[in-house]
Amino acid sequence: MIGYYVHHQGRGHLTRTQAITARMSTPVTVLSSLAAPDGSPLPWVTLDADDSGETFLDPQAGGTLHWAPRHHPGLRGRMAAIAAWIERYDPTLFVVDVSVEVATLARLLGVPTVVMAMRGDRLDRPHRMAYDAADALLAPWSAAFPEAGWPADWYAKTFYAGAMSRFAGRAVAARPEHDGPRRVVVLWGSGGAGLTVTQLEAARSVPDTEWRVAAGALTADDVWSALQWADVVVTHAGQNAVAEVADGRRPAVVVADDRPHGEQQATAAAVGASGAAIGVTGWPTATSWPALIDRALTLDGTGWRRWTHPDAAGRAARYLDDLASARDPV
């Protein structure tokens, strides 16, 4: 049995979890404060929320943790539920996507942990504790684009699955030939601050362009259709969003949204260095957009082939199955 914790912010963690667990042979139970998706085939433990309320006392525990506010009933309830589940099922492995506190709790209870690696500066004290204690790190990116500055032992225990998306393996249409303005799709997620009308209007002022926004509760087919329509995609630098654009093989401007630990800045920098897309930090000014669109259109989308892996989720699934099998109790 494998326990699999899923963070509630955004939808990228859940999408990745669904892709991986659908390909696993080891029984898996998901633990999350997210509700189970409709039709989910997996056992699901719904955890109390630990971010309700307005006042949070010493949530970083003097800099040793990221989120553990004093006397918070939701935090207490969720940690007790995780501990009770581990006590009952004695899992061979616990996968954490992502939470320093949950990874630490599982390891304190004697369960080997696999931490889903994240880009950005993870050398702070809480991250180092969770990453150091983990049996393995699972990186949803290619080994060709490692995160710089890690300790040597982190690299040694990292499995590089490759960037994974729900569009892996779909047939990609050639970039559309059409008369009229250049087509630009803005693909934005639900985990950040969102875009303002002013920001979008600044981008839409680019001459000879038609803009569409794909954000919020869209189906996978809706997003795929938007990607295939586009000449250029503008997306935030979340791992899943970038992977979806990569599987769509569309030229892109990847904009780093403001996230903790510089996660998206690191992803945008890696994308830009790879030559697959244009990476920028912060929403560009109105005067910057024409040149960015022109630069993106010089790319043909084929550079994305080095970023993704057609069986990334399957590779991650087999890796976790192998780890769990190797750690079956004697």
C-alpha cells in the first residue's frame, strides 16, 4: 500500500497525481484536503483544511517549518488523520506532492517517503529537512534540465520522470495556416493571483493579434482545442501548464508568476535556457509585447521535445511501484 498526499492549491498537483496513479499497480490511497474528483477509482481520505481562519500564530514554528500554526484545529485534525491512516495500513511508501510537514510526519512515523521535487530555492531549513530525510525525490522534469545548486546527495537520489501532462501522446496538429491576425492564447491557472483586466488589455494592444483566454474550470478538451488554435501561447510557469503547452508543441511566452521560493522564476529560466520558449519574469509591459510575440513566432515548437517525455507519468508510476515492491515488509 502507498499513501499519496496531494496539496490543495491550484489543480496541478491533483492532475499530476491522477496521471501517475492511473498507471500504478500498487494499491494507492490519496490523502488531501481536496475533495475526491467525481468518478475517482482510488480510496480517498479527505483531510481538514489547515488554512481556515484569519489569525495564524507562529505558523513557521520559528523558521523550522512552512505551515504549522499553533492551536489550529484543522492542522491538528489533518495530522491526526494521516497518523491514524498510517497506523492502520502500515504503508510501504508515502508520496508527498507537496508538504514539508506531511513528509516529515510520515518519516517520523517510520514510513519511507518520496517527495515530489519542485524547482526554485529549496535550500531553506524546512525544505532541507524534508528533502534530506526522503528516500527519493521524484522530479517532474527531464534530467537534461536539472535544478542548479542542489546538494550532491539530492541529485543522487532523484528520479527524473520528465515533464508530464494530461495531453501526453495526443496527435499534434501543425501550426494553423490562416489569414488574418496572429492567434494568441493566454493559458492561466487557478493557483496564483490571476490576471487583471489592465494586464490583459496591455497585451491585447499588440497590433495584428487576436487574443483568447483559457483559464478556470475548462475541460481538457477545451484547453487542447485552444492550444491547437493558437499561433503563440502565453502561459504562467507552473510545471503542469508548461508541460501542457510543450505537449501541444506551440511557440510560447512563459511568464513567471510570483510564487514562494521562486518556483516559477526557476521554471521560466530553464525553459528560456532550453530554447523551447521565451521565458520572462513578471507580466510584460504593453511596449514589450510586440517584440515578445515576434520572438516567439521564430520558434516552431519542436524545441519542446526535449522538455517532455511521452511516458513521463508511466515512468513515475513504475518507479514508485518498484520502490514499494522493494520495501515490502519481510
